[in-house]
Amino acid sequence: MRVSRVAFLINDLVRDPLHLALAYSGVPLYRSRITRNDAPASVRQAYTPTELCALLEPLEISRIEISRHYLFRMGVIAWKRA
């Protein structure tokens, strides 16, 4: 928050058991061995919206907007205090 003027944006995956199952079911289709390893690992290491909100609580933020999107995506806007 120290270096932002108005707000900052976070675009991330949402950790969910169904999303992890989808990542594992796609493994046979991935051509790269890096993708076969990285796709499930990224889902396992993602945050849930409540965890992300708890991480942002100590910051000097006036308001946090969290929106969930298609295919287990999440957008967060943290607005700076005036």
C-alpha cells in the first residue's frame, strides 16, 4: 500500500477441491512436463477468498473488494485510505 496511489489489484486462482480435480484430470492432455507438474501445484498453493482477506487485514486499507470469476479465478481490489 505504501507505493500505490489509489489501490492495488490481485488476480489469482481460488483453491477448491473441484478445481484441483480438474487440474489433475487435464494432466494427460498437457504436452509439457512442467505444465503437468505446475498446474496442480498452483491450485494447491492458491488462497481462498477468506484467507486472502485475512492476509490483507493488517494493511492500511479502507475497503477490499473480492469478486469470483469463471474457472476458479478471483479478483481483489484493495483501496487505499484517503
